Amino acid sequence: MTSKIAIVDNIAKYIVRHRGKGLRPLLVIMSSKLSGEPNQNTYIVASLIEILHTATLVHDDVVDNSNVRRNFPSINAIWKNKISVLMGDYLLAKSLISATQTGSMEIMNLLAETSKRLSQGELLQIEKSRKLDITEEEYFKLISDKTAALISACTELGAITVNAGEEEQTALRNYGENLGIAFHIKDDILDYEGKSRIVGKPVGADIREKKITLPLILALKSAPAKHKKQILKKLKKGANKNDIAEIIKFSIEYSGLKKAKESAWKFAEKAKQNLALFPDSENKNNAIKFVDYVIGRSK
């Protein structure tokens, strides 16, 4: 991420000091071990995936006007939006340039397609937060593009870097897609029942940003028309602290949170089933444990 431009280096150092859990690079390496041995291309891809993910987070914080990321001030909170947008662009370019080091058109094409899906997911979310009319089907399309696309790319790219067969590559792509959907649903659940100190961002942030996620979508489907109208009215005007507490209570009362948890477990089980193709091994066991970690995490 280094550059001859001082401000770019300063922001890059800040990002590295406050980096995340590194789950996506881990997925690349773990997936490669299911089909072979990690090599130089595996590690290049693992690195560039984390840079691409970071670029999306920098852009997301600008779009959401979020001032906190991982319990620290976000890039836009310190350097403001113009610099943040350009830094996100810089990181995106860096990740795609790094892909050329592998010499693989398949890797470059997959990363380009993934970048497109990430943008589509974010744009759909913005559109739906304005209209407050997202359906369950649209929600799954949104999270498939916004989150599962990158996680699926991680697992498929791990397979590609070790020249895995087509059947293994497909199994790992599907594993990543289902894992990514479960991961996003869990994130949405944590926005309703997590603790801001642990999660690393304010609880109820999605509600504040007028994002209708699965716990609320499912609660709205079960609630009487009058109560549903009241909740949507609060969302539309911009929910305050008391409104957020009421909306969370509403999602619990009409089983939205409970059903969202059931949905997350369903996709987690699908992810585990996608690994059936691979013989039992420590690596396969780790991939199964990874699913359990994603579902059981508190941040």
C-alpha cells in the first residue's frame, strides 16, 4: 500500500494499525489447502483480497457517513470524504494491479467481476434505504453481492491458485457463497443485539441509516398493518435512540430476530454440506470450524 505521496502513506499506516480480523485472506489460504499446497500466487491473492476488502470499507463509511470503524475513528472521520473516496479508489487499483502479478487471466477476471458485484450490492442498498420497500428476495440478492461475492471469491481463488479441479472449485465457490450469506445475516443480527464496544460500531447503526435488514423484514411480514406502518414511519423520519430501541423490540416481538438466526444457521449448514466432496482431514475440519466461528461470533 506504500506510495511516494505522504498522505497516502499516513492513511495506509493508520489502516494497518487498526486492521481487522483478516478472515478473508485466511479463507484464501484455508481453501487452497483443501485442494493442494499454498504457493506464491496464493499469498499474493490473500494479500490483495484484504486490500480490496479495505477499499470497500473505506467507501462504505463515506456512503453511510459512519465515523467509527473497529472502535476507532473511520478514515472519513479524520481525513474527510474527498480524501477517503480517493484513498478507497487507490486501494482498489492497488488490489487489481497486484492481481496481474499472478499472470492468471482467470484470477483477474474473477476479481473484476467481484468488484462489480460489490458495487451493485451497495447501490441496491442505497436505493432500498430511500424507498424503504425491500423484499426478502431483494435482501438476499443484496447481501449476495455486497458480502457473499467477496467471500465466495476468496474460497474460489484459493482453489484456482493451486490448480484445483472444476468440481472442487465449484464446491469451494458455493461454500464461500453460503458462508458469506450466513456471515452477513449474523452481522445484521449483531446490529440488533450486539454491544457497540464489542462489535466496534454503534448498535442500531443500520436502523439509523434506514437500512431494513432481515430481522426487521421478517418482523414486518408478521406484524399487523397498523404497527408495521408506525415502525416504517419512524424509520422514514430518521430513528432516534428511543426509536431504535422500539424497532429492536418490535423485531423481537414479531419473531424477526429469531427467524433471522434460523436463516443464518440454514446457510451455515449449506456451507458445511458444500465441503462433502473433500475427504476428511484437519483442513476440512478447520473449514467446518470456520463456519461455526462465523455464526457464533460476537463481533
